[in-house]
Amino acid sequence: MILLLLVLVAVVTAVLLGRGTGTYPRARTAPAAPVPAPRKPGAPFRVAAGAAGWAAALLYLWGLMCVGFAAMEAEDGGTDSSPLRPCRTGVPPELSGRVIDYDVSYLPLRFSCETVDGEAYDSADVPGYVNPGVAVLALTAVASAVAAGYATELRARAAARDGGR
């Protein structure tokens, strides 16, 4: 499932980057159509920033949904509600039997189970790849946006320098 998601994100990113750099030919209406105007400087970086930003937002929403479902499951009372169901996954029964409460964190995304002796451990309901993935994608988006601004500034300075001669 995760591999399929990663492949899908990679394909969409490749298509967007290819479209942003002008890899695909533009449709021409007439055989003698004029050459299209060159792309703005930093266009590939803008596309990369947008794609990485969207991917980071989607991954954060996925993690937020995991945290929300874990909290809903923890609040669900009735039969089989003690120990908390989200606190049972991935830990020995001795540890999950000592759980008395839980804590939810939204930055970083986390569902923590608190035990009687004051210790806490993270539930396995929130996948481990969510927080590092969001951080890497967000940093990629910011770095790409800065690179796009830098490329635009370099082009503007070169045009001002050449126009002054």
C-alpha cells in the first residue's frame, strides 16, 4: 500500500516537473506557428515547490486522520474498551494493561499512551513515516520556493545589467 502511494507520488511529480520545464511539446495550431515564449525563470522550482507542498499537506492530513481515528477509538466505551484499543497495538499485554490515559499531539502527530507509573509510549496507530515525510516534503517545498526566487532574481539582475549597456 505504501509502495503504491510512493510510486503514485513519484509519477505525478515527474509529470509535473516535466511539464514545468517544457519537456512536453506544446500543441501547435498551425504549421508555421511562432515559437512559444520562453518560460519564466525558476519555473521548474515553482512546480517542485507546489508538488512538494501539496504532498506534505496530503501526508499531514493522512496522519491527522490516523490520530483522529485513534482518539475516536480510545473514547469509544463499552465492552473491550480497557485497556484502550489504540494502546494495545505493537506492545506486550503487560504494558498495555497499565495504561490509564492518553495524550494527542498535532505537531508532531502523535497518539501517546500514559501508564500508571508516569511513563508514556507512542501508539502504533500513527505510522512512523508520517512525521519525517511531512518534514522532508515541507523543507523541499520551502527550498524549491527559495530557489525559484533566486533564479528569478538572477535573471532580473542579468537583464538589468545587459539593458544598461
